[in-house]
Amino acid sequence: MKKLKKCACIIITLSLLQGISMTCGMVSAANTPIATVSVSTASVKKLPSSVTLNKTSENLVVGATITLKATVSPVVTSMLTWTSSNKKVVTVDANGKVKAVGKGTANVTVSTSNGKTAVCVVSVITQNEAYVAEVARLVNEERTKRGLNKLLINSKLAGVAQKRALETSQRLSHTRPNGKSFSTVLDEYGIKYTVAGENIAYNYYTAEEAMEGLMDSKGHKDNILNSRFKYIGVGLYEEDGINYLVQIFT
């Protein structure tokens, strides 16, 4: 009778994901394991497939702040990096808080650890520009309350109004420092018109205060609510802490 030869082998136990184990191999003739090797596979880390922002564009006034919110998909833990394309216009911190520091436009970008990105375009205007824009908006608000047409903002008229704002700091009058009528500025800018009007206000520090003062004055109110006007330009000049506001209508 032949003797059985001892057969040595290795029993391998695989530790798989989700706690599943698999054993394979042979045993010795005595039915006892010779050796056991455990192989553990590393868990697969999920990576973001996309990142989005709650805003793709934003308008800010110098000094204002806003916090952008990023959403990563699928929802996984991912380190986000925030950058600004122009730190002279806007800065952004590690939490997505954006601060407007200068006039202009800049892209705020958020990036995931695996290179997915999203962008918000931020446009920054000055305090004076915001003041002027709000005055024009409030003029149209008063007009629409009364069923009148909205006035269109005209860039050439805005230039006229800005020049007149500077001139009113020298002579607070509808007559220019050179003794001519305010309407002669329209001719200098090559603006054709059939009727024109001008409102002047000074020492008002918010658009709301300025409009309240103008609407309390019959002559100024009549210009604001004149149905013959179609266009408006607004200018603002500051000197020695005093604001000079001019509205030009055609």
C-alpha cells in the first residue's frame, strides 16, 4: 500500500469591499491549513463629476461683499479652491466670500481637487455709478406709477449731465459758468432735441434723498413727469464732501 504524500498548499483569504471574504486553495493531507494570506483591497474613493455655483454673474458696488455657494456632484468630501482672475477688482477667501475692491470685471473660479471648475463673472462699479443708476431707476419708478413711458438712459446725455454736474460745483445755476444756457452743452455733444430739461440737486447723499427732494419741488417734479421726454442722462460730481447731481432730459 502506497503512503500518501503530504501536500502543502496555501489557503488565501480575500477581504473584499463591503466586508465580503473569499477563501480558496487546498489543505494538507491532515486537513489543516498550511498558511493563510489575507489580501485587503483598498476602497475606491469617489471623485466629483461636476461643481456648480449658485450665481454665474453678479454686480457689486466697491466695498460690497457676497458669499458664493458651491455644490459638488455627487455629494462627496472634496477640497475646494477659490481664485480671482483680478484681485484689483475682487478678492475671494477660502469660504467663497467675495469682496469688491475696485471698478472692473473679474472671474471668480471654484475648483475641485480633481480639476472640475465653475465660474461667476463679477462686475464692480463705483459708489457714484451706483448712485447715478439708482436715480435713473427711481425716475422711471415715479413715471410708471403714473402710467408714463420709461425714459431710456442715453450715454451721450450722461456725458452732458456729468459735465453739468462739474459746472454746477462752480456755479449752482441752470446758466453755465460761461454765462450760456445749460442747453448749449447738448449742442457741444452733437445731441439733437426738440425739448430739453435740467434738474439740479446738491448735498444729498443717497439717491432716495435726492429724488425725494426733487419730487417735493414742483418745477423739478414737472421735468421728471414730463410726457414729452424720452431720454435721460444723470451725472454726479463730488467736491469737498458735497454731491452735485444733475438730470438732463430730452
